[in-house]
Amino acid sequence: MPEQTPAELALAQLLVESLNLEGVAPGEIDPDAPLFGAGLGLDSIDALELALAISKQYGFQLRSDSDENRRIFASLRALSAHIEQHKTA
């Protein structure tokens, strides 16, 4: 498994806490694995909860109607990179 960056680890921690993922350690999330479907198995409700947590933590909104969401939420690494580009907090 590729190693997480500090930003990815912080995001993984937020993901585990905000979605109450039992039995998942933040450091064990593969940063390149899909967040939805075969990867962590998240669903659309999880995406909404995660977007809200990201908004509170990083100070910007993820739009639910964005055409970029598939790319943004593709993996922990993709989401972390998007946050690093847009965060205000």
C-alpha cells in the first residue's frame, strides 16, 4: 500500500470519525483505493456527510451538483489534493 502523506492521514482521520467507520484505522486506508463501491464501500449518504465535515474542517463547500465529484471523491489521495488546493481554514 502506498504511504499516506500527513494531509491524507488527517483527512482519513476526519473520514473515519465523521462517518463512524468501525474497524477502520485511518492509517490503514489505501490513499489510492476507491472511496466508493469496491474500496471503502461508501455511498451517497456518506458523501454528503463527508462533504459537510470537510466544509467545517477546511472552510470551503463541495458542491453536490459538480461534474468534478467523481474525480474529487475517487480516492483519499484525490480528495486530499482537492482540499489542499481549495481550503481556506
